[in-house]
Amino acid sequence: MQTDHLARSKKFIKLLRPETAGAAAQTAITWFKPSAKLAETGKPIGSPATLGRLGPLEVRLAQTKQDVKRAQKLRYRVFYKDGTAIADAPTMLARRDKDTFDPICDHLLVVDHAAKPSLSGKQPVVGTYRLLRQDVANRNGGFYTESEFDIGGLISRHSELRFLELGRSCVLPPYRNKRTVELLWHGIWTYVRQHGVDVMLGCASFDGTDPDRLALPLSFLHHYAPAPEAWRARAHPSRYVEMNRLPKEAVDQKAALRELPPLIKGYLRLGATIGEGAVIDYQFGTTDVLIILPVSAISARYIEHFGADASRHAA
């Protein structure tokens, strides 16, 4: 029995490595190049606000300032009211999580059409993701991720590729299930297809600001999921927290996997790797790691699951 568990563990770890994604995934990047018309206009052709549906749940892009405010209110509830983030006075008064990046980002919303409407008559937003394309970031001072990680070298080494930053992911507790998460990822996948994105990156978080209490999962990521040299980026020296806290032979892989947040575990299953060093975010009460996910590294089975043309949950 122990031998079987060990064999399954090794097989699982092997599946996390991008090089095992197979020929389909390694050539997948060619499927995401924008058409000539898209390249000229910079906008997707015929892209509606709605990106997909799954039962009463709809995933779509925010279209108005009010939509963005609804996403910010959800983030406040998850991060500050229910979570460990520390609100300053303006945030507490507004009861919204907002920053200077929100106006330039696209906001992915999951709306539940079966739930009770709010006082304003709107169906509730139950999940959200913030998306920032490289061309937009370049015109507006860069990515949010750059405040924690030195990603300049990574981007310059792949200057021919289009980057997309993922961030501010949150879902209401009753909706933290496979359906909601799958619909969020369907929305991201559709967005990636529409905009010809080649690489996704961003910060993903552990709850807590004591890296010693996170020694096992941080060491696991350091030893078993490091980004290859060509895709490597480090935390800024002033904020760098060592992830290599346990020797490789002391890392219990199964126990470490159980301690990984679902979001980080999901990224790894898709084919993501991790940058060097973690960063403590005292405002949000988290320890952050850098996620790097080239489209070419996405596991073929996930491409097949959502469809190369993002048709699985198409509206």
C-alpha cells in the first residue's frame, strides 16, 4: 500500500511538470495568435460581454463602473470582512477593495441568475478575477506584480510574447466549488483566445505572514515546481523571503500538497511554475509567490476539456 501511494505521488509530481504536457500542449501556443484584424484593432472580433454559462451561473466582463464596484465590494467582503486583510480608513468607509489598477483592468465576473437580487435589482456577483494585458500595462506604468517581483527580465527575454496578469481572484464561500471555478477558468480561457495571450502571470497567496509556519508548502514549491531558467523571475531583494526552508529529502510531498491553497494547486495542475522567493504582504495578511504559466505549458487535457476554441461553456 505504501509503495502504491509513493508511486502515485511520484506520478502526480511528474504531471505537474510542464515538459510532460505532451506534443499537443507544446504546440498549443500557435492556436492563440490573433488574427490580422485583431492585431490591427487591438480588440477581439465580435466578443460579447458574456463569455460563458453553466446552469444559472454566467461569466462575463464588467461593462460599467457599477460592474467594477460590484467586483470591488465582493473583494472587500472576501479579503477584509471575512479574511485577514487590514483596511485603511478610505477602504473601510467605501467597503470596497480598490486600487489604482482597477480602472485600467478588465474584470471577470461570475453572476448567479438563480440567487435573490440585491436591493438595486442586480443579480449577485459571486466570483471575480482581475485581468491586465501587457499592452495596457505598458501604457499605464506596468503590472501590479512588479511591486513584489522583478519580472522585467522575464518579459524582455520573451519580448515576442503577449503577457496577461491575473490577480484579485476571489469567490464567495458557498460558491467555492468545481462549477464556479470551472466557469471562471472558462472565462479566462476565452479571454486568452480573444486577445492572443501567450503567457499568464501573477501573485498567488498563502494565508499568513509567518514563512516558518509555511515552511513545508514553500519548500515543496521551491524544490518541485521552480520555473525553468528561461522563465525565472525573483522577488525584489528588499522583499525577498527564502522559500527553501527545508531540504528536499525532508519534504513530505503529499502533506505539502494538502497545505497548498486550492488556487496555487490549480495553477500547478494547469502547468504553471513558481518564481524565486516569496513576498509578505502585510496589508492582506498573506505570503505571495509568483505564478508563471505559458500557454504552451498548459496540460493538453485541460485544453481538450475547455476546447481549443473555448467552446465548452460558450454562451
